[in-house]
Amino acid sequence: MPPRKRARPNATTMKMVGRMVAAARIAKNLTQRRLGELVGLDAETIASIEQGRRALMLDVAELMDHHLELPGVLAVAASEMPSVDVTPPWAEEYMELEDGAIALSWFDNQVVPGLLQTETHARAVFTCRVPAHPEAEIESLTARRIARQQILRRANPPTLSFVVWEAVLRDRLGGDEVHAEQLRHLRACAELPDLSLQVMPLGRASHAGLDGPFTLLETAEHQHLAYTESQRGSHLISDLDEVSILSRKYAMLRTQALNTEQTRGLLDRLLGET
């Protein structure tokens, strides 16, 4: 079972711990890639830790202490770092990449993708959380989610592809008015020139996305990454083999889902039922 959530250290704390890792690595004349091999991480993740963009987890810190011949220094520092947070470091790193992405492909079978949620629907999603968020936190999370949607209005927006399970569109989170507003918003988004929206229909005999939601991302430097979330954490994936597996799943999902024209027709029918 994952550790319980603790308060997240501020950016200064994370950068300080990152500098400790970098100093110890350099003192042992190791590259980021080599240190990553010793502790089971890739070079990009080591760089993120050293730059203070990703928290140092206790199990990784203990391995670093061993290989860098430190007397438990990093383990002590990591014990003050969170395992899970409302917006964990992995998610923050993903959001920074998302903001500058040139392409995003998103599969979701639980909720409407965050980039396509209306404000009232986003608030309803956060209100469903158990244990409940405080009201002020719900408002803060909602505002941050809506602010992310500015990438849809960029002068050169990313190429966006979404595959969403039909059950997500039939849930009435927030009530009938919120549901109807969300459907209207999705129908409008389906007309955007850089956006493709497809629905995975109910009743299929095969489904390539049974392992859960995920996002694929291409950066302006043409780096291909993936991102996944679970109930108690999130993970930014840079390993090319893992990204390839999810890319193949997404390609299959697009063939199994309704095409964009059929999806617009389904949204029209659902709107007619509201």
C-alpha cells in the first residue's frame, strides 16, 4: 500500500535536495545516465531530480546513498519528501510539457479529459473525491484545470486527439444542467480544426484500453513521452519501449472507436436526450 500523503515541500527544498544529489554524483565522477542505471531510473529522471522538478523518493535515495557511498544523507532528505500529493511532481512536470506540446493523444475511460471539461463539470469531478476536498481546494483545483485549457487557444495549438469511453459521456456528474453544458462543449470542441474527438462505444467485444487511461505527448523537440495516473499517484514515462507500447494501444483504440463523424452524431443524439 502506498504511503500516506504528506505536505509537499516547497520548490526551494526540492532544488536543495537535487543539488545534493548532483554534488554527490559529480564527486563520484558518474554521469546522470550511469547513476540512473545503478538505481533503476533513466537519465532524464535523474536530471529532473537534480533540477528540483521531481521529488526524491525514499527507496531511490537509499540506493543512491549505497552507490554514492553516503552515510544515509539522501535517505534522510527523502524522508521529508512526499510520495503522493494533490499535484505530485510527476504531474507538474507533465503539465509543463503539456503546455508546450505540439501533439497530445489522450485516452480516458473514467472522466471527460481535463482539457475538455467545462468549469462546472471540473468542479463536479473534484467534488466527487473521497475523502472530500475542502471547498477552497476544490476552487483552486478547478481554476488550475481550466487555466490549462489555454493551449486550445494558442496561435499555433497542438494537434489533439481524444478517445473517450461512451460511459463517461452518459454519467451526469454535477446534475442534468452540468451534464448538458458539458455535452454542448464537447460538441463544439469536436468542430475545432486541430482536434479529433472519438468515442469508444458501449457493447464492444474487444477493447485495447482495459488497463486504464493514458496520455501520449510530443514536445517541440520531437521527444515522445507518455503519462499515466492512478488513484494514488502519477507517472511520466520516457522509456521508448513503454511509450511505444502505449502508442500501439492508442492506434488500436482509434480503429475500435467511432470515427469523428459518428462521434458528432452520437453527441447530437445525447444532447437530444437531455
